[in-house]
Amino acid sequence: MHNRDAVFLEDLCPKLGDRRWRKSLHEFTAERCIYCGKHSESIDHILPRSKGGLSITENCVPACLSCNGSKTDNDAFEWYRKQRFYDPRRSMAIKAWTEGDIRLALRLLQWAEPKQTKSIKQSKTRDNEDYSWQVA
Ligand SMILES: [Zn+2]
């Protein structure tokens, strides 16, 4: 009951702390689009708001304008599978994200990241031991 109320409130609440929350989402991925890895300029709703998707972390991912604009109201996973930059590791990351496991999501994203890890400078999300997984 309480949880439900909280979500409801969060959804109704006039964007209190919205900016900060959005910023924190971008920081999770070091300002990278979760779909293609380019610079994230926007927040994408995995389940579109038009279909009842909430503005909560589990449903909102950093995305570049190009991905956000191209996905529009499509199902995120279906849309993503059709993209030429599709990467199953990123797809898994998005899945983990929607399940609230941001940490796992970030590990998967790091795994998918082509050798640009130096710009991921967030110490709290850094897991050096996993770099050995990277495909050359
Ligand atoms: Zn993108």
C-alpha cells in the first residue's frame, strides 16, 4: 500500500527534484545512451508514458536524441533489436535496469562498451575486475 502511494505521489508531484534525478540517471552511465553508447542528451521512458509508463528510475534510461526520437512509442526491446547498433549485452543491461538492478545494468554496459572506458570516471560504478571480459 505504502509503496503504491509513493509511486503515485512521485508521479503526481510537480517535478520536484526532477532535474537532479535526471542528472543522476545520466551519471549512472557516464552520460551515455543506454542503447547505442553515444552521448545521452535525454531520458527515455522504456514503457512510454502514453502507455502508462511512470517517470521512475526503473522505467527511465539515459538516451541520445537520435535513439529517443527513433524509438518513440515502440516497445523498447522490440525497437532495440532492430537497430544496427543492437548489442545483446546492452539489451540485458536494459532488462536489468527495468528490474531495478542498476548495478548489474552498469556492469553489462561496461562489458558492452567499446574501449572508451576512460571517460567512465565514476568511482562508485567502477568495477575494474570486469575489464577482462571486454571483446577486443
Ligand atoms: Zn542512442
